[in-house]
Amino acid sequence: MTNQYSTEDQVAYIYELLGIGECEEIEFKSAKGGFAKEIWPTYSAFANTHGGVIVLGVKEENDGLRLSGLTREEAEQCKDKLWSQVRNKEVISLCLLSNEDVQIIDVDGSFVLTVRVPQATRIQRPVYWKRIPDDGTYRRNATGDFLCTPAEVRRMMADADLSRPADGRILKGFTWEDIDLLSLEQYRRLFMTVHPDHPWVTEDNDGLMRKLGGYRRDRESGEEGFTLAGLLMFGKFEAIKDPACAPNFFPDYKEITSDSDRWSDRIYPDGTWEVNLFQFYRRVLPKLQASLPTPFRLEDGVRRDGTLAHEALREAMANLCVHADYSEEASLLVTKYPDKIILSNPGVLLISREQFFRGGESVCRNTSLQQMFMMMGQAEKAGSGVDKILRGWKASRWGRPYPNELLRPNKVELVMPLESLLDPRILTSLKDQLGSPIDELDENELLLLATAQSEGVINHERLKELLPMHPADITKVLQKLRR
């Protein structure tokens, strides 16, 4: 909350937070006995997850949350203490706050201090307490703050090091015997189809692998060999599963029918095919695209069956492979339901949810894999990949795709609905009930009402899945629509 909002709006905001209660992005502290150092694990957790709001001046009682009754002087003292400590690296590793993130609000004579903690960027994480990352790095889930393991901290640090992409790691002891030459040859033919005049088409296997980043030489150490990207994309399954490579690699596709929880079709490492990213992509993408409506049209006299939705699935599948953290204790999973497609890859989002929906930013964990998919015409680099996914689904009038993050093991799910929330019947019903004000709502407000109409109830957790907005901004939209 900033000073541009009226006192009435600020007070309503606090009562809205009290009504929601503590959750993944809201935390309350009493602060009646003074500024509490317990704020810092929550600060770290919010910074390393999705951001959030800490409210000092609220206590928890048996019958719910109540204002602590802080005086203005006590709230000011908490504010001064906060600023003195948040700028001290002996206390917290990074100050993410600006002046407008910290506000004192008078709620009917009881004062509260709100601290809106932004989500740290990829290169800023981990944000930690007590000077030692392994002892003071936290993340947040629905149940509160949890201390990260040293392995989780190392993954954050690896993601923050832009000079060392995860898939550029040189694997010692791997040879051409670990590469599936059929996969490489099929890739070469596809590459030649997309780029028939490209100078790389004349390279031999060794040269092509080097150009793609599947084999490299470290200029500092002189060490050279196949990279993690080279093995993941073109390797033999047995070699990829080696402890020195990606032992948790187990890509899986399941198709679930409407009348059963069991799969009706599945593609997984069953010994009948050479399991690597290239082969998994080639087998799964047609399965997903086959379920889409395919209108007939002519372009320059040639029949074109692909649509924006087909392109969206192609981009989503490439992103699944490119953005995964293959050091996690999880692997790729694609599940097709009658009403949605869920693509799950190990790792955490490297951008915020707001950046995801805004698009236009290219942040990649595995730059060599990204290059490999780009060169066969299956991925974007300039930040337009998410744009293409959202645009393709919007053209088909389906619900907007959205990311979910799951913890331990860390996974990112991209949920792609195959049903429309903005069904014309729902919009007609809303117009009948509410009249002409419906025409003045923006897309997010209309989606919120349509969801409430179709599902019967709406809350913050559901809206976070649908809207590219910070929880505090979702609260303001709810307040507006309620008024």
C-alpha cells in the first residue's frame, strides 16, 4: 500500500488481510513487545518465493486474529528498527524494500506496520538471515516458513550464476558410445529442413555437437567433453541415468480419460525406445496436438493444418525441456486430461508470476538446450515463448494458461485449460444480473466474476492461479467489485 490510497482504502485493505488470514503470502506479527527478530525468516521466505506482506500489530487469539493495539509511537519504533536492520548485512543479506513498501496505517486507533516484501530476482537469490546461507535461507508454503536444505541453497546459487548455465557442465568419462547416433541424425535432418542454407549443415557429427553446445572445451581449465545438454538431448538412456549425469531423468506422458483415474495412453522409459529429450519431444508433441481442433485453410495454395494453439503446445513442450532443473529429485511429466493439459518440470520459476504473464523476458536455466530447440524451429529465445503460449490459448477461447509451483521436490506446473471460463452463456448471465456495468470491467475483473459465476465461490488461492497480479492487488480488485 502506498500513500496514493485513501485512509479508507488502507483500513479496508487491513481488514481484508485479516479476513484472509495467514497464507503463503501473508504473515502477521504482534510486535506488542517491540520489533521481533522472527520477522527475518519470513522476510527471507517471501523474498525467495513469491513475495508477500508482513503485518506487524496483529495478534493471534483463540477466536481469530485481533489488532495488537500498537500506539503510533510503537509502530514508528518498529519501523525505525526495521530500516536499521534490513540495511545491515549482518542481519539479512539483501535489502529489497523501498520506502513505499513500508507503511504505518491507523486502523480505528490501533496502528499497524505493513511490510511488502518483493520477490527476489534470480540473481539475488538466495536471500538469507544470520550471514550463513545454509543456516538462514527460507522459502514459503501454505503452512509457513521452512528452512532450505544445503542442496536447495546450492540450486539457488547455481541459478543465480548466469556465467555457468546448468546444462553446460562438462561430463567426465562420457564418449560417443553414450550418444544415440540415430537421434542425432534425425535432429540433423530436421535442422536441415528448417535451415537448408545454414553453414552448420555441412558439419560432421563432432562439429555439429560442438556448435550446438553438446560438446565443449573449458578455456580456463582446458577440460573438454560432452555436456549435460548433449547427453540429455541425444544420449542413450542408460548413460543419462548415470549418477554423474542426470540420475532422476524419467520423462513420462500420461493420457487420463474422463471415466477413470487411470491412464489410457502412456509414453515412458519402457525399453522400447531410446529415451532422451529429442525422442520424448517427438513422441509426445503429436499426441498433444492431435487432440486440438484443426481447421482447414490455404496459404499460398498450400494446406495448413496448424493453428496458434498448435504453436502454443510446441512452445510449451520445448519450455518444459529447456527450463527444467535436472539436478532435482523429479523429472518431466506431461498429463493430458479431458479438460486440461499439465506440463510439469523439476525446478523453480526463475521469474515472478507477474513477469510470466507480462512476457517479453528471456530467462533460461539451460541455454544450450534452448539453442538446440531453437535450431530445429521449436523454441523462442527473445522472451516471446510465453507470449506465444498465451496468445495461442486465447485464440482458441480457452482459459488462460498459468504456472503452479510445488515444493519438495520443487516442480513447476504449466496448466493449460481446455475449457473456456468466458463462455458466452456465463457472460450473458452476468449481464442479465448486473446490467451495463459489466461493459466497463477490464479483462481481469471480468475473468474474476466469470469464475465466481461458474464455480460458485472465489478466493485468493484460486485467483492467484488465474490473474497475473500480486495478492495485494487482487485484494484491491475484490474490494472494488464488492463495492
